[in-house]
Amino acid sequence: KSQVMKLKGKSVAALINVMKSEKYPDKNRWMATFLLGRVMGKKSAPFISKFTHHKSWVMRMAALKSLLALGQRDYKDIYKKSLKDNSLIVRYQALENIKKLQITELAPNIWAMLYDKRNYHVNEKLKSTKRAHIVKEIISTVGDLKFEKAKKPLLSMMQKKKYSDIHSEISNTLEKITGRKSPKNSARDKQVFWAKYAQASVVIR
């Protein structure tokens, strides 16, 4: 790292070679991706973005992380595609990019992740389905992006027992979207609060 920062532009060819070559371990290729971003700055983004299509999930994630570090909001199509990546870790990273870069246009795509079966653990033996931790991140990010269209379904989910494991995240997200503060007491108090809010929000025609 220190050698690269000392050489700066002269190290670019070597970094690109490490990124492209399978001879090097993932750790080296990961570091080369970040260092290329450090050395070249935003000029490296178009090249780094190509690695979001790489066959290795490590390189796809490294590319996304580098684009985030470079503050790149121009790769919305790549972030959108990465939300459906086969790797759960890459999907997490795409979520983080969209959240931290505040790309509100992709809020509907994040909401759609709740219906992606890959974000759930399926137990064929027990015939059961369990939400993966990423579901909590999805709910939280929807709140950070203030996705108004999620308000109504979230208010409904808040009253259903089958979503009790994510009621805390749902409540926090509703607070972000509505600007209202729910009680900090019990989960039941939060349910009652949002039930009353939902009733008050109904427009009598």
C-alpha cells in the first residue's frame, strides 16, 4: 500500500494487472481495486465498475465498495442489478451503496427485495421459511430513503403477528417516513400507536 501511494500513477498498470489476473489471491485483487480508486480517484470509476460483473463475488463486492468510496451516484443501473446478485454479501453491499449515496430513485427496487426468495432461509424438512438478516436492512434502508409508498403496507405489517420479528425495524422505518415518534416502551405500545396513526390517516370519502 505504501509503495503504491509513493509511486501513484506509475503503479496503475501493476494494479490493473493484479485485478485482472487469477494468479493472485482474492485478498490481493481486493486491495488492488481499492488502491486503484485511491490513486486515480473518480477517473477509475468506469474501469472499476466493469468488475461488478466479475464471476468472483469478492471482486463484485470490492468494485461496489470502491464505487461507494468514490461517491459514485452515476451507476444506478449497476446498483439496481446488484440488488439481485446471487451472492447475499454483494446484495448487502448494493444496499449500503444506495443507502449511503441516498439514491432515492432505487427505493422501489429495494422494496421489491422483500419478495425475493433468496433473502429468506427455506427449510425444506420443516417446510418453513425464515427471514434472513438482510430483510431488516431492507426495511431500514426503505426508511432512510423515505419511501412513501411503503408506509401503507408497513402499517399493515406492524399489526400482524407473523412480522413480529421485524416490528422494531418497521416501527423505526415508519418514524423516518412519517416524522412521528412512537413510544419507547413495549412492542405492544408501538403497535397501538401505529394502529391509531393508520386509523387517523384514513380519508373519509
